[in-house]
Amino acid sequence: MNKKDSQDEINEEMKRLVIARIEAQISPNLKLSIGSRESLDKNQMIEHVMKGDDVGKQIIQVHLNFIKAQASGQLASALSSV
């Protein structure tokens, strides 16, 4: 497997992880707004992640940043300081 194949696999794994998180944690009634774009419902979020477009990449990045903050203890530290 070359480096590009490995990178593509990682991206697909990230997409699957984020889609699983959206399906498990986001209410169908919740809407997400990114910048001045229209609000997205749960299914639209999943579609953008699956497509890997700019909006999908932003959604993936937010979820990955949250996971990293949980793993590093930054989230717990921030919550305990409130």
C-alpha cells in the first residue's frame, strides 16, 4: 500500500467515525449552521461528510478536534475550570 492509498483509507475511516458520531449523538431536530450558509439537519450533515466537500471537511475537523481534546484532557480541564 502506497502513501496515497494509506491517506485515502484514513480519510474514509475518519468519515465513518464522524458519521457514526452524528448518527449516535445528534437529534434529528438539531440544525447546524456553518458560517453564513444554510442550516443543515442531521441527514444533510451526513451527506456532506460522505461527499467530502468543504462543509463535510469542516464537520470532520470539528469532530476530530473534539475527540483530540477529550483524549488529551483539555476538555476535562476546561470543564473543571468553569
